[in-house]
Amino acid sequence: MRNSSFIKICALAALVATNGFAIESNQAKIYEAQCVKCHGTHGEGNPAKKGPAVNNKSIGDLQIAIMDLQGNMSINGGGSGDHDKMEHNLKSIEKKGYAISSFEMAQFMYNSFNLKAKKK
């Protein structure tokens, strides 16, 4: 009896973990859902939203910028108002259940938008 109950509890926990509390980690889906309105469909940026272009950056520059926003690095020694706003946006994105990988997001943005990557 104990094994049967234990198995049922584990199955229920797995079901809850995979459906109710799923974390989206597909960087393309995250960009489409959360980043496109400020950074543009093709990474061209949106001046009206103060979203800078990301289609002219290297993978390294993109990753450093994302890590800086995540608080994993301090490159700029403090933030401008725009930087502070993006830090706030990033925290809101994470609260919605999105897991942004600085490396994977940088790779996605570079490979999808940077003209140098598209020529390869």
C-alpha cells in the first residue's frame, strides 16, 4: 500500500511540475513574447519604446549586456534610466515563468538578426 501511495504522489507531483509550473526556456519564444515590442521583429530596435537595436551586436556583447541586466556582472557601474527600466522588465519577465539564458538568448539574437551571422 505504501508503494502505491508513493507512486501516486510522485506521479501527481510530476504532473503539476510539468504543467502548472512549467518554465519557458525556448529563447525564440521568449523573445517573441517579451522582447519584440521594444527590440523589434528583426532586432532593429524601437526608438519609441527606447529599445536599442540588437542586430548589430556580437554574441559576446549581447551576452555581457544580458548578464549585466541579470545582475551577474557589473559592466557599466550603475544604470541609466533606460538600463534601470530594462532591469525591471527582465525581473517581470522572469516572474512570468520565463528562464532567460544569457548565452542562449545572445546566440538566438545574433544568429537570427545579425547580418554577419546570416552571411556565414
